[in-house]
Amino acid sequence: MSARLLFLGGAGMIGSAVVREAVAQGNDVTIVTRNEPRRAMPDGVRRIRTDVKDAAALREALARETYDSVVNWVAFEPRDLAGHRDLFIDMTAQYVLISTCSVYARPVPQLPITESSPRRQNDFGYPRGKIACEDEMERAYRSGLPVTIARPFHTYDETTLPLLSGPTAIERMRAGRPVVVHGDGTSLWTLMHSSDFARALLPLLGNQHTVGESVNIVSGDIVTWDQIHLALAAAAGVPRPRLVHRSSESIARHLPGLAEVLEHDFRHSMLFDTAKLTRLAPGFAPRISLSEGARQIMRHYDASGPHAVDPDVDAAFDALAPAA
């Protein structure tokens, strides 16, 4: 049965993948954005131009409408949710907050991470804001709003390189120059293609078993940072890249802008239990492997080039691996 879905935001990398999948499955999709979406939307998607974070403007734009599910993609601080409880409590049977698995405490007290693992982040601004948004929505749920919290982790598509060093790493690999990987390259990580995220999220929309719940939407695939670099190198035509391992602290001294994400995110092993997701989305399994995802990335990369090397990253890698 077709569902009426309202996306607050949803024109970014992950949201646009969900829009495409939702339309392909026959759903009626409306997206609300302040600006024209940068990514192409499928035919039939209704678009409303207004400020998602302005409850009064939203109320005027959505007057007398109802939806099976409302998905908020663009809440990063509690102020972004101001007025949403009162606005949507009679408009929808499910309000979905898109949060992040980065809300979980680091280092993780116990692996694998489940939805009941402790959340804590005092220093890293992005997940700290998301925790506050989750707390706000949990209060809204206790006062009547039917809330579901969805937590993606590291999601990518063909347009994104899942590396902190971005195009610089690819260009250096192809030139036979060393690429620095944080730690010893064996910390555990999880990647998920945006199309797989879309297929995992949609069964949760309109599903009353998810109301009042939080769900980690992750692939369950376990990879190391060396494996991520090696897969991208192979797709780039470099079978034996020169990977050099340096501590996160050493990298941060040369690239201070990466200090926060290395300290509070990428340096830690992240392994997830997917039992709750597979129970709520029966039959879900990721379709895009790391190797296939890497090939998609490099096809797009080569078609959209040439790509500039970041001079700061380039110089830092030379300094960190002078004799490699």
C-alpha cells in the first residue's frame, strides 16, 4: 500500500537515495527544503519551499495535511525542533528523527554496539547536538508525539570518498606516493551505501513497532581502515598502494583540522549488532559490497575529474612519511 511521506530536508546524499527508493516503491513523497535541491528528484515528488526550522512557516505550508510518516533529516540542535511536537502531533502517526551512531560513547565500553549502548559526547560538536535532539524527541514522545529515532553511521555513495584525505589519497596512490592511514590500519569500521540505507529505512516508516524505539541503520559489514584504502586503491588501478601508518596524534599535529574527528570518531573501533534492524526490516541485507562501492566511486571520480590535491594534506603526508 502506498504511504504518504513527508521529508523535512532529504535532498542530500542519504535523503535523496531514500526519496528515490520511496518513489520506486510507489509511495507519495513530499519534501520540504528552503532552497532548490542540489540533487535531482524523481518525477512525481512534490516540493515545498520553506524553512524547515521555522515551525510557523511549516504550519502555514502544511495546513490541514496529514502524513503516514514525517522524516526530519536536518535537525542538528534542539532549536531546530522548536514547535515540532505541537505541529506534528495531529499530523502524522510517526515522526522520525534522523540522528547518528556517532552519539555512542567513545571508547565504546562494550562491543558490539546496540541501541541500548551508552550515549555520551562532551567534546565533539556534531554528535553532542544530535544527543540533545534525541533527548528533545524523547521528551516529545513522552508527551504524545509518536517518535522513532533512526541512527545511520558512515554512509556513502558514488560521489563521496569515505576517507579523511579525500581525493589527495587517490592522486597520491596513483602517483606511487605514500598515503598515511591513522593508527595501525586495523581498527574496525562500518560503511553503508546510501542505496542500502534507503532499503533499510523504508520498512521502518509507517511501522508502529518502531514508535518509541531507536534503531541503528548499519550494514553489519566489518572492515578495517586498511581494507577501505586497499579497496579504493584497487578500484583506482593501484594493486599495491604504499600505505604508511601513523598515530592519530601525529596526524593531528600536522593537520589540526582533523584532530577532533580523529580523537572522537575515526580512531575507535565501531562494530554494531544489527539484530534489531533485521527484526524490524525482515529480509534486509546490504547489496553493495565495499569492492562494488569502491568501483562506483572511482567510475564517478574519473568521470568528474580532474581532481585537485589538497596542498595541506599533501604536505602533511610528505612530512609524516618522508622515507617511505
